[in-house]
Amino acid sequence: ITINNISTQGLENAQITFRLENKKILTMIDFRNNKPIVEYDMTLNVNPIEIVQEDKKRISLQELMIDDVINQKINNEIKKYVSVALQKLREQKTDLINVYEVLYTKANKKFMKFLQSLNDMKDFLSYVQIKIKVSSKIMTN
């Protein structure tokens, strides 16, 4: 994951690249007006692996001071990546993240009622509201 244009605490238009160390994803289900809402609460641990200043000067990882600016930028970038991927999945009617299975398992009766209300059950994903909450913990050695 690469974040560009970071200007904070001694960094000027820097680029920081992070590696995803591990993740925890909680899934919550709700229904409103017979339509499912699936919320993914993602907690990610990331580790900075490279910092490059605008002048191409590399900064030591030990010098990196994590602040709210960096944390918010990485959360926004991850959320953007996930949102773009979800939009592509919807367009291609591909349930790569197992929304069907999650709804079927966690809210079977409501989900079946929802599916029966559709003209085309294969297009169910376009009617499911998906919310994404991202929080990251930046780990430094």
C-alpha cells in the first residue's frame, strides 16, 4: 500500500509504502426495508517499508513519526482500494467476498425473503448496501 503526498513532521511530499502484516475483519448484518446491509469493520496492522521524499531522498524508517495525518491517509487509501474493488465486483456480478454466504448463514430467513423479492436473484449484490469501516495500526520496529 503506497501513500503519496504526505507532508507532516519533517516530511515534505513524501511517499510511504506499507506492507500489510495482518488483518481482522468483523462482519455485521442488518436489514432495512427488506434490503440487506453488510458492514465490514476492518482492522489492519501495517508496517512501513520505504519512505521517499519529493527530492528522492530516502528517509530512515526509524525517523518516521506516526501521527494522525499519516494514519488517516492510510485508512482513506485502504477504504478507496476496497470501494473500487467492490464496485468492480458489483458491475461483474461477482461475489468474490462471499456476501451471499454471509447473509445466508447469519440471516437466513430475512435473506431468503429479500431474494424472493428480486426479479433476478443473480443480481442480488447490486441491491445489498455494503459499508466499510477501516482502522489501521501502523507498526514500527
